[in-house]
Amino acid sequence: MNFEVLDSHRVYSGATLQLAVDDIKSSESGVTSKREVVSKDGFGMVIPLASDGDIVCTELFHYPHRQMEISFPMVSMNKGEDPESIMRVELEKQLGFRAGRLVKLAEIHELPECACSVGHLYVAEDLRPVPKQRGADEATRTVVRHTELELRKKVRKGSIRSATVIAALHHLLDFQERRRITRSSAAENTDGTWGCPLFPWLPALPLRPSRGKLLMAMFAAVLAFLLLGRSPRARLSQARLLLGVRSCKQNRQQGLSVCPFSGSS
């Protein structure tokens, strides 16, 4: 830190947030100034993924803007509480789902310019329906399902404006993309072999996909040299040398009766 806190005054303390005014002094210039800091309870947020790939969301009335907003299940947490346990319970309360798997995606800092609030973001999978508990805001909450494409469009069109929800959606899309890449890589090498995509009839080689691709690149470089770098006669000779094929004339000179190209003696 390049500053010193000289004094701190709490000017407001509510149920979920506090407002303090700090007097600080710069360590470099010695200039004093004031900073207004909002301290807000931490929170947890969970993004439920249905088995068909849909994203389960909520539409909830947010009082500050006096309108319905698309969001994901979230809840305030007290210091020291376990975020994962809290979000499992909240998922059952708000949506009536029990998660077979809960993965933490990120920690989110809300409005770090003027506020101190940390959110714990999770994705819930393998959902099973359970009896839902009615909460105080049940009358203003609607459960909806959207595809990934639909949520992207809502962000672009301004239907989703919450910075917290947009950040959560970003982390979800990154998580899904990394999973797709991992599954694609695993599918290429399920049996520890690599097959040539140009000549699929050739037997698979005991190579990792990365080495197989390197072999293909080397083959393409040699092929380009043969086709583009020399005269037709020289290219043919180079190809025979590369493939270990001897000419008919060379076979006859050494007493071989079969011509590898014509099949005649």
C-alpha cells in the first residue's frame, strides 16, 4: 500500500451493508484525502445446468431499479460460513434442485472501486428435483430456462445489465469452452494411437495426437519440397529415393526381373 489510514468513521450501519469514511495520507506525496467505502456482506451465486444444456435462471424483482431482472440463485453470507454448503441449500430452497456436482468457478469482487464485497461463484450439475421451500420473495421470483445463445443475445441487447450476472455468465462460458476442448482432446487419443487423416486405411500408430500432428507437418513439408522445389525429373528421383523405390533400369542392372512400376520383367 502507498497510503496510511489516519482515521475511519462509520457513518451508516445497516442489515447488509455499512458505509465508512476514511481519512488517508499518501506515503509518496504526503497529501491527505477522504475515501468513502461500502462494506457489503459476502454472497454466493450458483448457475444450474440442466441435463439438456439449458441454463436455469431466475427472474426476480430488484427494488433499487424497480424492475424484474434475470439472475442466478444467490444469497448473502456471513463471515466464516462455507460457501459451497450454503449454495447447495439455497439451490434447493429457490429452485427445488439438488446438485450432484458443484464446481467453483471464481471469486467475484463487486464494485472494487468503492465497495468491499466478495462473491463465490459455482456451477451446479447433475440436478435432481426436490421439494422447494417457499421464501419471502417467492411471489416475485420466476424460474426460467435459457440456452447459452439466448443469454448471449440478452446481454448484447441490454436485457441483462447486472455486472455480477454478466461476470458470472462469462465464467460459465469459459468453463464450458475449456470442458469442450478437454473432451475433444481426450476423444482423439482414447486408445493411445493416432490415425492419419489423409490415409485412413493405414494402420493407426502408437503416437500421441500432438506427435501425430507433428509427423503430418513434416510429411507436408517434404511433399511441398518435392512438388515445388525441383524439376519434374529431379522430383521423381527424389521421391523414389525418399520412398526407397528403385528404378526399373537399376533392377535390371542388378538382375532383378520385376519392374516395381509396370509389374513386368
